[in-house]
Amino acid sequence: MTGGSELPPPFISAHPIAFMLSRSTAALALKRVIQLLVVMQTQVTLSGSSSVAPNWEPLFNAVSGRLFQGVPFAQPCFSGSWNSSACLTIQNNYTNEVIRSQSSTAYIQTQWETCQATGEQCLLDYLDPHDVNPTLPPQKCSSGSVPSYFVNVTSADDVTAALNFANSTKIPLVIKNTGHDYKGRSSAPGSIAIWTHNLKNMTYSPKFVPSGCKVSPRQAVTFGAGVQWGEAYAFADANNVTVVGGSDIAVGASGGWLQGGGHGALSPSMGLGVDRTLEYKVVTPDGKLRVANECQNTDLFWALRGGGGGTFGVVLESTVLASPRVALPTLIFSFPHDANTTGRIWTIMAENGLKWAKEGWGGFSQAGVVILLNPKLTMDEAQASLAPLLTVGKELQAANATATNVLFTEFPSWFAFSEAFTSAFVAITGSSLALASRLVPSSLFETHKSQSSLVSALLAADAATPGLIILISAPSAYKHDPHATSVTKAWRSSIYHVTVVSAWNWNATLEEKQGHYRAASKSIDNLRRITPVAAYQNEADVHEPNHEELLGWQLSEAFADQAEIVMIPIIFLTVGIVMLFLPIQLIALVATFLAGPISALPTNSGAQLTNTNEGKKLTTSLRGYDIPITRTLVKRSSMRKRGTLSGQSGLGDNADLLYTVPIELGNTVTAVNLDTGSSDLWAVSDACQIGTCNGSPVTRYPAAAENSTGVDVKMTYGDSTSGTYAQGTVGLDTATVAGIAMTDQAFGVVNDTNNIVVQYDTAGIFGLGFPAGSKIQEAVVTAKDGPINPTDDFLLATYTDGPLLSRIMMTGALEAPMFTITLNRNTIDIGGTGQLTLGKLPDGVDNSSLTWVPVRLYTPDEGGLHAPNFAPNEVYPFRWEIDLDAVFMDGQQLPTSKVPALNGVDSTRMSALIDTGNSIIRGPEDVVNSILKMVSPSYDPTNEDSTPIFPCKNVHTLGFQIGGKMFPIDPRDFIGQNEPNDATTCVADNLVTTDPPRFGALFRWSLGDPFFRSNLVAFHYGNLTHPSVDPPRIGFMSLVPPNANDLYAAAVNDAVNNGGNFEQTINVAPTASAASAPQVTVSVGSEPSIATHLSAAATLTLQATTMATPTGDARRPSSALSNLRTWRENGLSSVIICLSSVMLSTVFL
């Protein structure tokens, strides 16, 4: 186990608060949490030290070994723990939010990894992570506030075990999911972290009824505690519903965001997160799993709906209301960011604030940009409503004002909006920052005087701490039960939520850190003077002078009915807050949206974007656009774009039968066959002297260079009539394709094969399929761990032992986890060359031009993987296989095959393997024979000497309907010459029969190179460990020209006039000259010693002490507190203390 490659949500904090609770069942259950919190505060005062070292064995055993030591994220970059490959990976991903959100010991804002008072830390320079100065003496890597140990939670029993252990040992306890806890509640020195990140279950219920209730059913979605918003949005959209969440897709859906209130761009019309919560499953501090809803444990349910993340227990699951999918009219307006123009725009927003709030507009604004969206209005209604802004936009455009663009568009769903913009941009991570905020009431929008005061205050605050953000996210148009939630009532009377920030780097002194906190607080003073005492608790100012009134938690009406009320002090380990990501992401959206070429990413939705400046439509479903805004975004908005890497490589073509790509294995560059029908990479060894190896002219992999694993492997290809094999040993080396290198890549070093590809200037095969089809991964994992059942070990080993492209996709370095293949012609004849593109669509190709369809998933009964324990409901892809709607020949739809499937698999479903390793088209015997009889009436399928010949002048078109659209095969790809020098008689030799569907091969059709020469095909892996969250899919775009029949006729005439032969292109892929230097080298290190769940989005491996079986460096610690640093309390005057808190204050309600 690598103690530093995972992550969790928030729980407990350090803010003494007195809560009024009734002597109800829920209140009694909460007494236990109070006791634990008081104990925590005591232990904090003692710097986490304990007079008796706890025995960790009971907890280790109780959680089945899922206990590991917390190690600072950047530790491998410091002396004493230096590891060059691990450090490089950390440096390359230090500010990558996805990587950090998947790592147990990393936090989005790094002050929560440190002891702010003493300076104990283990940080890099977030502006330049490759700068070595933070790691040079006298700097050293200290644990700071990183928890000492983490429990990787898979069930309520794990939580109960951790709670019981904390109670018996008096060790502090925190909860963590993604590290987005802006009060630092998910870290504390000397603590145990309950890590919920791997609870990824999701369920859609069209008729959900809360447990124990007798109410009308409603649509709902249930999320495990580890589900993040990007996963939630994709899942909801796949079920044609909308869930309300935040705009940062890496934030957890059930943690602090939801339990603290939860706001977003849809909240004005659809409510806060707590307004839509229907049920929680929560383990309370007494170790009991409870269901809390409107019918049972109602006090607890009320408290969880606004009382703060992790305050009342460990939420394992939340169920939220789902609404129908809704289109979103959207305005995206950038303008000069100077104070005069910004003031003019903000004045218009203030003047229309009440009207727009009533109509349901949500969004954000910052100096230089405003983005608004509305789920309630039609496009015409929305355009009329926003006329004041649109008019100003046109005026600025007419005056050629700098950086001015006005785009008015409609997105088909919130998911489409999120995919197009917010999912590509995140707040910069790896830095520390102070945040302050204010809720702005509707009363400030009522008169010209109050509007003027508001705009002046906003401009002043923005001048003080550039980067102020107006979040239009208050539930102003949402009808609610005023007593249903514990969130502050101020949300209900507000229109804006305004945030300011002040950030610092690794080398800030204590005084400088204090100064940043004071700067944020002083900046918000401009709004504090004109607004009531109200703020969003998750983002409140730690210097709030009226903290007693600030948060304004409501007293439940249910409590008021109780005869007795008890005052219970709740101790939090809190404070230090950061800004909400909505504006940060959307400002980046504008920063890249309004000026720059559109480059698409694969989704199933496309947004129609109307540029009012040009009056023409731009169709896209992009995640980002390259648009400069004169404002310095990195400093003021803290923006950072997620994965930007892509690569491409030209393909070699051998007689239209074999397409190759140059690949570098170590220091050897050679050409390998591109094969989407298999999953393994192999190259023939120069030691191979058996079978087809003899006489092969290709550059082989030198046996002397092999770093062998000692594992034997055999790979098989084809069907019952064309099956071949390749066998040898599994080697490890750096593999480079399309300029992207992957270290320690497992591949086959083949010493025996009957596959004839090695006779055609090809060293082997490059399989681009899914891990489930990898014989190499299976062999390596089996050699390490024994038989693969269940599949946890196999799936989790993908990042270390999986296929080359799968591992590259899992690094998160690419723009998208996808590749595209084009076998385009460079002449009008039959031949052509093509291109492999990694990480994106080819330049000039727009996503809206593609038809996307889901990949067929294989159940275990069909030959697919068994579901792993960490995702028991998942079904995985096995091949790049999709459903076919129908097959057509010369415009006539053909009947479906009657050939029965084998092994009891489904005979009714018609699917196709999309396979570059197949040089022809293969189909079911009865349908293929029918086609051949149609083009050649004399053809007799019962006579093995019969051939389907026909006059070359006859044009025939075979077509496949996919996703409701026709994708024909160019007539030039359907035929071949019957005899050399004969351009009059042709044969349909690109179509043959194949085996019926069977166990492990469910397809009836295999669409090979002729199909690829007629269509651009994009392959998107989705989420390799949780495909239900982001399903794999394939996109198609026809390349058949409208005059294909004429081009075919011309090719025939050319052949007649030029000796009777059709032209063919033979352009074998070059080797060393074509292998571009790696743009990036990705190293994922060694496999964890004990089960570590790694998301497909990120696979960062750190060197760490683990709780594994004591072999090598893995060992059980002798003391839980042995590595703790001495903590000294600085007191309130120093503002910044070590324990996830920058200020201690007491609130009495």
C-alpha cells in the first residue's frame, strides 16, 4: 500500500459551538459525537501525543488490513525519501486537482497539509513545482497536519471499527473524501482519517420513497460518499435527469458541500443541495448505522441538512431529488475588466437583480465576465429578459472594446454545460489561500441608492483583493419549507453570495500568512458594512467580528415542541476557508471560450452556440476554448486547465491490408500493427527463429535488452478459421507512441508466432482494446496474486500492469481519455494513409460531426469480468463493440441473421466489433451469403470454388446504420480485382463470414479496415474502473464523399487505361524517423502492497510506509504517534494555529 495515493471528505473541526438539541433519539445519539469531539480537542491541545501508545493491530484486523500510514504528498521530492520517478510524477501533477482529489494525503489547498503556526510542512512551489528550492536544506519534509493513518472505508463496519478504536485510544478522528474541505476539517495531526473516497455506488430510482415513509414516490439519485460531482452529473444525465450540485466536478457530492448547504448555478430556481436531500445513511459516533429522513431520525436529518460536513456522523450515502433533464439558455459575456466597464455591468445586474432572481437566473460574475443560465425560461424569454446586458454587449462590440464577446446559447442539459466548460477548468491547487464571503440580501436591490452602495462595495472589495466573485446562487426563486433544514435563513432572503481570496506560496512566513487572512477579511469589510451578519458557513471569514450571529443555524421547529432543551457544546477542529469553484471554473471558461478555435471532446450532447458578433452558429460540446482575457487569470482567478496533452502519429499502409504505427520500446523503434480488436502490445524478438519469424525483414526487439518479468504469455487472435497465436515472455521497458512515453510498460517479447504480420515489415501488434481483454495483464497479475477471482486485483493493477493506452489514459495527462483513427485516402484510388491521434479529435474535426454510441458491456455470463468488491454493481467493457441498428446493401435493408448464437448467449442482439486489426469485413454466414448473391447472382455459397464476381462497372454500396445514422462503405473499398490486369471483372473479396456470437465474443459483425477507410472513428475509454460513471463510447463520422460513385467509376476507367490494374498504396510506417521525441514521460511506480483503489482519472503512486505484510519496506508501526512533530499552541493572537484552524471562537445560539 502506498499510503499517499488516495483520498476522502470532511468531518470534525475546532470551533467551540453550543448547539441546542432536544432530548430526542437523535440528540441522544449525538451525545457520543460530542464526547469524541471534546476528547479530540483535549488531544489537540496535547499535540496529538498520548501517554499510552495505542495498539494498532485491532483496527488493522477489524478493517481487513485496509489501514495505511499517511505520508505527505510531496515526500518523495525531499532528501531522506528521495525517489526520482515518484518525484517527477508529483511535480508534473502538483497542481492537478484530479490527482490530488484521488490522493488520500493531498489537499486542494495546501495549508491543510501543514502546521501553519510552526511552519512544519512538505510543500513544493505551486507556481513552479519543478523548482528544487522548497526541497533543499534547511527545508525538510514534515507531516504537518496530515493524518497519521487512514482507514480505506468500504462499509459501515469499517467506520464503526474506526470510531470504536478512536474512542478506546483517545486518538483524534477526521473524515476525508477529496480534500475539498475549505475549513480544513479533513486533516489533523496525529489523527485517524476515515477515508470514504471509494464508496462510489450510484443508483437511480424513478419512484423513490424514503425508508419508513408513506409519501408519494419521486425521482431520486443515491450517491455513495465517495462519488464526485463529475461522476454524479454523468450518471444523472445517462438517466435523463438533473441533480443540483456545485461546479467543480472533483468535489464530493455527499460531504461538506451537501451537509453545509450546497449551492450552485441551478440553486436560484432548483434549491440548495439540502433542500433536495431526501435521505441519508449515516454512522453516528456510537457506531450505529442509521437512516435519517423526514420519517425517522428526523432531528438528525434536520441537523445534517445544513449543520456542516462530518459534524454529526459519517455519511455513507445520500439520496437527493432528481428533476427532469432541462435545457439551459445561457449568456456568456466577456468585457474589458477595467473598473468603469465592470461597474457599468454590475450596475445593470443590480438594477435587474430582483427581476432576474424571480425568473430563476443563476451564474456568476467577475470583473471582465458574466455568465448566466436559466432552467425555467425558453430561449426567446431568456433573450428578452437579458436585453439590458445584450444591448451593452453590442455597444461594446460596435466600439471594438477590448476582449468583448457576447455569446447567447442553449445547452441541452446541465451535464452538457458542465462537460463543455467547468469540467476542463479547476481552481489552481497546491497553493494556500484565505477566503471571506458575504450573503447579499434582496433589500440591496430595491432602490437606486442601495444598488449604488452595493456596486461601490463590490468594486472596492475587488480593488482590495483582485478576483472578487459574485455567485448568483441563492435559492431566491425556490419554494421551500422554512423549517425543513438547518441552513441559515439568510440564504432565503439573499440573491448574491460574494467571495474574496488572498493566496500565498510555500515560503510565506507566519506573519505573511496572517496578513493574507487579514487582507481577505478587510476586503469583505466593504460588504460587511452594508449587509446583515450572514455568510455561507463553508466559506465564512475566520476573522468574522460577529461570529455569534454569522452562521445563523435555525432551531428546528420539532425541537421547539420538546419539553426540555439541552445545551450541548460541540467542539470543532475548523476554520480556514477557500472559495467556491463555480466562478473560478467559469472565468476560465470565458478565458478560453470567447476567442480561439473550437476543439471538441466526445460527449453525447452538443450545444448550439450563437455568436451575436458574427451572427452564425458554432456547434460544439467542448470543455474549453483558448480565449485571452486581459486580466491576469492565474493570479486573480487562480485558474488552471486540466490535462492538456495530446499526440499524433502517421500510419503506414501495406497494400490496404495492414496499417502500422511507429513505436519505441526502450531504444528500439519499429513498426507494429494497429489493432483495436485486441489489447496487448508485443514485438517479435531477434532471438525468434521459429515459424513465421524466419525471414521476417522487420526491425526486431533485441533479446539482450529485455528486462524480463519471468512471466510467460500466449496471445491468440482471429476466429475459428483465421486463428493465430504469439507467445513468449513479458518484458518491461519504456514504450513511446505518438510522442507520449510510459515507463515500465509490460509487453510481450515474442519468440514463437504463426501470425503473418511479422512477414510484412511489421514487428508485432499494438492492441488498443480494454484491460479485460489483456492476456499480458492477466498473466502478470496471476503470477503476482494467484487466480483472478474476484477481479479487484486485476482492475487495480491496470495502472501498473495494464495495456499501454489504458495506462496513459489513467494518468489524467491527456485532454481526454480517447484516441482517434483515420485511414484517409491521399488519392482517388483504393489506397490511402492515415493517422492515430491520442487525447483528442484530430485538428479541424468538430465533435458535433460525430455520432456517439455506447460500447457494449459484457456480463460475467457473457465472458466479461466479474464485478469487483469495490464496485459490486459494475459491468465492464471487453471489446470495442457497439450495437448495429441495421445493415443495408445497395439501399435495401437486410434481414437479421438467423444463425443461432453459441454457449447460450443472446441471439437477438446485433453488435459489431470495430477492429483495425481486421483487413476486411466479416459478418454472419446467412447475411453475407445473401449480400454476395445480390451482387453476384451466379455465386454459389455451397460450392467452395465459387467466387462472387461481377462487372467492375457495377457500383455496390454496403452500409451500416449506427446510432440512427447511415455509415456506408465506399464502393472502392467493397471490391477487388478478380485477376491481375483485368479491370472489367471484379470480386467482392472484402466480405467474408465469421463465427456466430459466443461466450467472450458476442458480435455478429467485425468491421475492419474497409470500414475505417470510409469513416473516422473515435474511441473514448470513459472511466476504466467505474464505467457506469463515464461509459466507454465510440464516435463515427463518415468520410465517404458525395461523389463516391463517380470516383469509383473514374478509378475503374484509370485501371482500364493503365494496364488493367487498380492503384494501391504501399507506404510502410517509418521507424526511427517517425517516432517523435516524447512530449511527456509518465511513471506510475510500483503496485500497492495492499488493496488500494485508484480512480481511472488519476494514478499517482507515492513511496510510503504501509500496513502491509512485513516484507521489504512495508511494516507495521510500533507506535501510532512515533512520527508526530511537537505542536506548540500560538494562541489567538498569532491567528494561525496548526490544527486546521486559523482562529478559535465560540458561538452561542
